[in-house]
Amino acid sequence: MAEFAKSLNVSRETIERLEIYYQLLIKWQRAINLVSPATIPDAWRRHFVDSAQILPLIPAHVTTIADLGCGGGFPGLVLAILEPRFDVHLIESDEKKCQFMRNVSRETNASVTIHNKRIEHAYDDVRPDMVSARALASLERLLGYCEPWRQTNPALEHLFLKGVKADSELVEAREFYDFSYDSYPSETDPQAQILHIRDVRPACE
């Protein structure tokens, strides 16, 4: 927690809300698999710091964020606590995980909209400026999930937290999509990257 407060220079109130989130994560993890059990001893860094590190990378014009397959609420629910101006939509098909996120939202007074449905059933529920995802699917699949939103908003931004396979996923995704991107090293994993992808269009266009 001290590392988190120091790295982001957030208020005591914000840290207290995140501490509530952390305690709920530990409690609920005993009953449902919200995150990998091996990460629990280092949960502040592996989940909270990991999620928060994308905040400075979000373009200034972004107001509405769709967070895909967010499970325990990472990164979208952390972003909502850190920056209340965002209209964050958490899209998750698992009902128990949605119950957890509702509980966190209520206990921390975080304003989020939770969609308990598959991504392909949520396209009419939100019109995002940006889509985020963490440890969900390959880059090619993620861009496929985002395609209906991109068709109505060609300026759609994407911030994806990717692991050791990020470079190979970029190559594979190029077979199906043209796009511009920036890559940033993860603050929590030397083998991971954060991909900021924009100007996406199918390769056949």
C-alpha cells in the first residue's frame, strides 16, 4: 500500500477506498477465484499498482471506458476510484464476479456501470472512447471484440496490459488489422508491456 501511495501521490481518502477494495478481494477470493491465488501475497503490486499504471497513458479526451472481462475489477474499477471523471463500464459474463464488483462499488462509493453479459451482447450498452483489458485474450481477438465499437467510432483508443507474448501478438494481429501503437514497459513485470493501440482498421480495407 505504501508503494502505491508513493508512486501515484493519491489522497489518503483514495488509499482508504482502495484498502477497502483490497480487503474485499482477500475475503471473496476464499470463495471464488477472482485472481490467480499465487498473486494474493503481492496483491497490491500485482493488481492495484498494475492497474493504476495505465492511468497516465489515458488520452485527455477519453471520458467513457469499457473494461472487458475484468473479473475482479482490474483495471477498470481501480481507474474509477482513482479518477471519478471517467464513466467506467465493467463488462463481465461471470455473475459471481459481478456480485463482487457490485459489492466493491458500493463499499468504496465508486461510480461504475456493471454489465453482466458477454462482450458481444454489450455493444449497444456503451459507446466507449477507450477500451481496456488485462490478461483476457490475444491482441487479435481483443481487436475483434472492439470492432463493432470501432465502426461507430474510428478514433477508438485501446489500452491493453499484455504479458511476455506481447511482441508475437502484435505480429499475429497485423495479419488481420492495420494499426498504430505505442508500447510501454510494465512497472510491475519486466516481461510485460502496455500496448496503446489506435487508428485500427481491418487489413483488407
